[in-house]
Amino acid sequence: MNSNQWMSLLGLANRARKIISGEELSVKEIRSGKAKLILLSADASANTTKKITDKCKSYNVPYKVVPDRHQLGQAIGKEARVVVALLDEGFAKKLLTLLD
């Protein structure tokens, strides 16, 4: 997986205001049906990982695990981030292909 590609695409989605970051906000977006894809860092706590993956499964939202919270945060120009929700179908589809 080429980290630069998905990170720059995520940065683009961020500038287009098509993402939400943070566990609570992401869960809210999953519940409301707005989240098209969830990115979860591999170093998220077991608790967070379970909560997010369970939510994704029950609401049929795809999720991908990315290497770590620093990469995820860096991609959107923020401090470390554990969960990022994509709110745009186009960005979500493209990211899914890059993260496969």
C-alpha cells in the first residue's frame, strides 16, 4: 500500500470538508448514515476498535485499518487521529481502492 497516495487523497477530502475526525463524531456520522467509509488506526485501543468496527458492521459502513494514528492525523494536518469518517461517496470509493 502506497501511504502517500491515500494520505494525499485524505488531505484532499479534508480540504473539501468531506471528513469528520474523532471517535464520538464518527460514531454519530455512522448512526446518521452520512459516513461512507471509516478509517481506523491500527494502534487504536481495543475498546475503540471494537466500538467502531461493531458500529460499522451494524450500519453496513465499510472500514479500513491504516498503519497508525500519526499517519492518519498527518494526512489531515492534525495531531494524531484514531478515527476518521469520510462523508463523500466519491472519496470513499477511491480510498477503498487505494487501501485494498
